[in-house]
Amino acid sequence: MNHSTDETTRLLSNRITSSSADEDDLEEMYHRHNLALPKGPILYSLWMGSFLGSLDSTIVANIMNKVAEEFEESDKKQWIVTSFLLTNTAFQPLYGKLSDLAGRKTALMVAHSFFLVGCLFTALSRNLVEFSIARAVCGMGAGGISALSSISVSDICTPKERGVYQGYANVVFGTGSMLGGPIGGWLMDSFGWKVIFAGQVPLIMTCMFLGYRNVNIKLLHVPPRHERYRWENIKRIDLGGSISLIGTISGFLCLCSTDLNKPLLATLTLLSLVLFIMNELYWAPERIIPTDLLSGTFGITSLLTVFSSFIAFGDVFRNPVYLQLVQNISPTSTGGFLLFSSISSALASLATGWILRNTSLGLATCSYLLITIAVCLHFISLSLGYTTISHLEPNPTSHVSALDTSGTNYWFTSNQFRWRVLYVIAMILNSWGYASLLVATLVSIVFTIPKSQQATITGCFYLWRSIGTVLGASSVLTIFESSATTKLYQYLHPINMDKEYESLIHDTSFLRNHFSGKILRDLLEIYNESFLISYIPTFAVSILALIIAFKLFISCDKEVTETKDDSSDSS
């Protein structure tokens, strides 16, 4: 009897060992297959999509004011930005799970399809609501393209090659960001905004064709085709978390920017937030936010990532509107300002990486020091930008009369070069701080998070960045619009200009096409004051970030000192 039992145990053990060996052999075979895939077409498909996504975001930052004017809905311009960023934020974390469930190619085709349909519908939009919905569809795809670009490159490269190709990918993404402002401005001035989005459609179709033909990545953990869409696999995708996250952020934005029923909106927003928290804590089998890892140092750096993104993108979307509306600068010239910001971001990434690689301080100390410096740069940038705007004369050029500069009392006049230098320096410092903080935070993940969880946490890091981006851009634009709307009514209503008020609210180009002289200067002052008021949330977040960053660095410095003392005592 014992002999029979031993024989059965031995056979089962051999079968398990054989099965494990077969899996190892199959995984090695898949790995060799993936490395042998043609990298050129695959990388073109991935990086062209990533390039278009980064190009698209900075193009919209530059042209949104003109688009809103054309639709005569300037008071709703923030939804052009928010709709894209909102879906980009919520759907980006889902693509990693989708690619593990359905394969890299299927996930990539889904992302490209959303982006293509979104661009096509954007070009065909007839009003701002249609435009914003189309931008939301674009965001659903752009987030996936960005995530899958990084994931797929890791599949087809060796560990040594991965760093090189990731560097190339960053260059491609950075180039798209740098060119978006100038190209978007030039196309807007020369051909109109429809050409910008329609022109992306054939490029995306090319990416889809190359991806379908060449992204034949094989992975052992991807279920067979007949099992991929079973409920036990589909429920791994945290759709509940994404939908409730969209509901929470959308509700918050509607509370700030609309006149809808406030108690009802507040109730729905709170309900959505509660559902999101409950889902992430108890219901989701694989959550988009791993709450158990948010304590300690990573929780603090996550908060700083949200704050930095809030400040940086609040500025990115405020600057073009200010330059075009108050200073009467064309979209093409505005793109020149944005170019400096993008170059600064690229240089900051390289410089921060070099410093971390060559530091003698220790990686932890150096990372937290760079994070603290980055937050300080944000505060200096905001202070310089605020001071420049508050002492800069609005450009009083009118399309219905000669230039009127009487009664000005400013440090800078609109035609001087000095204010442009200061304004560009403020933009450079802001971009430098943002890029440096991102690199330093990503490096800090290496020594604060176990290796088995670093991929999940890196995805979570990008989610924090996206949340900060959407909240920063929408808050700044919403506060500006709310302040301007109130102040314009208080000025125009007493002088019986209610019709002019309605026209101005819906189309800011009406400002210089209809008004001149003292009224124009007074209205420009109102817009200028509203831009200054829009600095309040970014200043508040910046001060909080300064306090948290200094506490983080001091606590890290104490830990390093105590470790050194313990080492000295033991020796």
C-alpha cells in the first residue's frame, strides 16, 4: 500500500516538474520569438502614435482659445482641455491589464481606434460640445498608446537595449511636445483647426497597419483566444474604478464651472467618490490604485507628483490664453513661447538623470534633494510669472480704432522685450522643476518599492501625474472664466451693455473687434485681474508642496545620518 502511494506521489511530482519545465521552455521560446521581431516597423507604429499624442496635447493648449472663439463659446473653453485629460487619466491604467488579457496587438488596435475616431470626429465637430466629446474619445486612445509604447518595447528588447530604446522614446515624445505649440499655431493661422485633426487620421491609420502586421508579440501569461473574454478574466480590468474616478473628477469640475443644481451635483460627486474608495479598498480584484503601498515615502512622493503636475499644467494651459487674449499675440508666436518650455523640460530630464547617476550623496538623499529643489523652482516660477503679469500693460490694440496707450502706469509696456524674457524664464523654471521632479520620483521608486511591485507602482505614478494634470488645467481655467464672467457683468451691466456682455462671454474675439479706447483698456484690465486670480490655486498647492518636500528631505537626511552613526558604532 505504501509502495503504491509512494509511486503515485513520485509520478505526480514528475508530472508537475515536467509541466514546469515545459512552461519554462515555452517562455524562453516566446522570448526568442519576440526578440527576433522586426523592430523598425513596430517602433515606428508605437513611437508615431506616442509622437502624435504628445503633439496633440500641446497643439490644443495653443489653439483652444481660438477654437472656442470660433464656436462662440469662449466661456466653456476649459472643457476642450478637461475632456481629453479626464479620459486619458482614467483609461491609461486599464491598458496594461487589457494587454495582459487580450494581447499587446489587440490592446494597441483598441487604443489607436479610439484615437483615430476621436481625431476624425474632432475635425467634423460643429460646436464645442461635439468638439469636447470627440476630444474625450481621443483621450481614451492617447492614454493607451502612451502606456503600450513602454510595455511593448520592453517585450521586444533585451534588458540592456531597453534603456537605450526608452531614451529614444523620450526623445520622440519630447520632440512632439516641443513641436506641438509652433506647428499648431502655424496651422491654425494658415489653414484653420480642422486641418490639424484631419491631418492626423492618415498617420494613425499607417500606425494601425504597421502595428497589425508586425506587433506579433507572444506572451505565456496571455490566455488562449477562446478564454480571453471570460468573466473571470474581464473582471480583472478595473472598469468600476475608472468610471467612478471619472464621475468624481467630472462632478468636481461641474461644481466649479457650471450653474447646474449644486446640491444634486455635490451629492452625486460625493457618491462617486465613496464608490471609488470602496471599489479600490474592497471590491476590485486588481485595483488601479494599490492603496496598501500609499503609506510612507511613496505616499508622500505621490502627493508631490500630483502637486507638481497641478502647478505645471495649470501654467501650460493658462499661458497661451493670456498671451493671445490680453497681449494679442498670434497662435504662431505663442508657439514660440511654448517651445522654450518644452526644451527646458527635455534638458531637465537629461540633467537630472546625469546628476543621479554621478552623485556622491547617495541615491535616496540626492533624489529627495532634487525633488525639494524642483518644488522651490515651481514657487519661484509662479512668483515671477505673477509679478510680470501684474506689472505688464495689456496690449490695447483695437481692430476698430488706432492704438491707445494713454493712462498707462506699468513697469512694462506690451511692446517691450524685457517682459518677454521674464515670462519665458518663468516658463522655463516651471518646466524644469516639473521634469526634474518626475525623473527623481521615478528613481526613488527603485529604492522604496519591492522589485516585484515596481511595474504596478510606476503605472500608479503616471496615474497621479495625470490626476494632477487634469485638476491643475481645469481649476486654473475654471477660476479664470468664473472671475472674468462676474467682473465683466459688473462692469458692462450698469452701462446698459448686456448684449455686448453676452457676445463677449461667448466670443472673446469680440473684445478687439467691437471695443476701443477706455472701455477696451478697462475690459483688458478685468481679464488681466482674472488671470492673476487664477494663480491662487497654484500658489496654494505650491506652498503645500514646499512644506511637504522640506519635511521629506529633512526626514530622509536624518535617516541617512542615523544609519551612518549606527555603522560607526558597530565598527
